[in-house]
Amino acid sequence: MRATMKQALVPLALGVVTATTAGSCKLNLTPDTLIKGVQGYMEAKKDLTPENEYFVGRSVGTNILARNNYAYLDKDGWAEGQLKGFTLYVNAVGAVLANAALEVQHSGDRPSPIAGWHFVILDDSLVNAFAAPGGYVFITRGALQLANNEDELAAVLAHEIAHVRRGHALGSIKKSRISSVYKEALSSSVELDQQALGGLAQAFDGAMDDMLDSMLVKGYSRDTEFEADAVGMEIMARAGYNTDAFVAYLDRLQKQQSTGSGGFSATHPKASDRVATLKKIRSKFANNPVVAKRTARFAAARAAAEL
């Protein structure tokens, strides 16, 4: 894959992309951004500041894009700093939900992302979605295709926003290994030479792999996912969306899970278990009607994107 940072990398990326053999990409971290990313990671042992969370989130986001071969929708708009197409629409829905999330307060919530929220559509047919610290949310093309209306899209995005607000990814970071290379490099006043920088970059890549495995491969614990569902339902209700849409989406997902693997099936509890839990609590939240105008604009946006 031939790519430059401007052409192939969402501006949230930590470093720059260098071309390697056909079909692969390699992340080449610069000394300044590498140190900032590692400092953010080291601070994960403590309570992260919003600034730390921002740099950690950028690092995670970069790795998520790399794992997806930098395939995402409306790439030209991201490169120009101007959201376009279905990405613009998804970010508009996400912004409404993120604003509503400010009114949903729980003890231990993370502060609002200092650089705002970013919603990226990965060009992947698998149904999946995940969020990195600092307000970076990724949803696949497959997850969008499974949704029937804007309210169901809002359910998926609200679940991921809840993960960020509750600091779930940061919890997995705290359990990741901390290499002795970090301690040596960051506690020393000696300027890093090329060899030391290379070792630091390698160690940082390993730490990112630990974190990404817990997010994308192993998944969160059942309790963590159920909490994100509950908080997500509260957020979408506060934003004026229909909470039954969350259950409807999961019901449809359950039918798909029974015939396939990967995606949500690998990283989330069974959709039927999530539905059962949500049905017990949804009476706590306002069940707003599905608005025809919202459904119409979702259909129009998806048709324009040819999803």
C-alpha cells in the first residue's frame, strides 16, 4: 500500500506512514510524538489528564487504522480537514449524542475530550465498532449497513461514547505491561540516540498491541459491556432517540451472530444477553418516538454513500 500522511491517514494519527512492501504499511513514529505518546501511556498507571488521554487516544487510533490497512470512508474529506459524505452525517449524529452525554453524569466519568469527538467509518464489512481514549470512535461499514434508521445508528454510537466516558479503554491500559525501556528512557535526562529511540519505539508498539488486543481481540468484560449498554441507552434517550431501537439493532445482530463469527461476536457478549439486560432497565429512560424525518435523512445519507 502506497500512502502518505496527507493521503492515507486521518489527521488524528500520531506519526507518519512510510511505504513498505505492497499490501502493508509501517508506522514511523517521530521522536517528539513518540515521547508524548509514551508519556501519556506511562501516566496511565496514574489518573490520566485530558492531555495524556488525548495523546494515548491518537496512538490507539493510529494503530486501529493500521490494522484496517488505512481503509476508511470519505478519505479525501479527512485529508482536506473537511468532513464529507456519510462521515459528515455520522459525525453530526455523534455530536448530538456527545453533547447529550454531558448531561448524563456518573461517578468516575472521564472529562470531555480536549480535541472534541471524531467518528471514523472503517471500510470493513464486519459488524463492529470500538472507541479509543480521547474521543476517537470507529464504526465499520458493516455496522452501518445493519442499521435500519438513525435511532439504531445512535444506539451504536452512544454505546461507544459510553466506553470513552466511563474510561473503559484506560482501564485496559492500566493492566497492560509496562516495559523497563519506558522507565529507563523517561527517567533519564540523557538525550535519546538512534538505538535508544529504536528500542523505545519497539517497546511502545508492544504496549499498543497489548491495549489493542484487549479492545479489539479479547473484548471487555461482560460487566463493562453491560455498563456501556446502560449508559449508552441513557445517552441516546437524553438526546431524544428511541431506546427500543437499541434492542431492535441487537436483535438483528443476534441473528447474524448465530450464523457468523468475528466482529461483535468476538469482542462482545451475546446480543441476546445484552437485550435481556437492556429490557430490564429501559423503563428508567424516556422512550422517545422514532421520528420519520430522522429515518428519511438516514436513508438518504446511506443511499448517497451507496452503502
